[in-house]
Amino acid sequence: MPISATYLQERITATEGLIAAYEAASLAFANNGAMQTYKIDTGQTIQTVTRADLGSITRTIQSLYNQLSTLEARLNGASSLVKPAW
């Protein structure tokens, strides 16, 4: 069963929102050295993260970008690399 373009676009939009939320947390810690906690509101849940979670936040952002790339490739068609046969 193929995935509809509407569904993929909804997932892309949701993933972009998550990326923005996690990047906002990372930026808040970077801009305020005294800040120790930050609340990430994804629209469905509110997660409290601490400065100690920065590594996890960075990995989550990277994972979300990979997910976004995959979703966009599924929606718009993946690029292909063509090499000569010789």
C-alpha cells in the first residue's frame, strides 16, 4: 500500500516543527550560560531538558534531519547517482 503525498507532507511538517523546538532548546542553552533547564513543547508533550542533555539534544536534531531528508525523498523522489559502466 503506497503512502499518500498528504500523509508524507503532514509528517514533514511535524518533523520540521520538532527540529525547530529542539534547536530552540539548544540555542537557549547556548545564549544563556546560567540556564540549567528548558521545556520543549512539541504540541503533544512538554519535555524538560537540562544542560546535561545537550549531547542528546544534538543527536535528536541530527536524527530528525535524517528523518526529514528521508520523508522529502519519498515525497519528491530520491536523487540517483549514475556512474559510467567502464
